[in-house]
Amino acid sequence: LSAIYEGRYDVAITKCEQVLRIDPSNVTAIGRMGAAFFLMGEKDKAILLWKRALELEPNNQTAIEYLRQLGVTK
């Protein structure tokens, strides 16, 4: 999360990928990776990740809110 706040999105993505290799269902890592991609301008990747987070955790308010702001339905 600190890498995202520092604008080091590539580092954040790498860290999330490391977590997901160990725990592919880690919703926090999926969501943060989505945020990093979004902030890099890769909206389509972000949307896919946030939708994946919702598949694993249908009531994930963070993913719901990000998608709502983009006008994307579940």
C-alpha cells in the first residue's frame, strides 16, 4: 500500500503478484493491484481485477465503489 501512496505502482504490482503466488485468493492483493493498474492508466486491467475481487468476495465494498465510480456493474 505504501508503494501505491508513493506512486511506485510497478513495485506495488510486483508485491501483489508475490502475494498472489502464495495465496491466489487474496482479495486485498487483487484490489490493490487493481488500484495500481488504474493509477497507471490501465483501466481495463483494473476493472478485471476488481471484478475478480468481487467473485471471491461479493460484498467487497472497495471493489464495488471503484467499479461504481467507473460506471461498471458487477
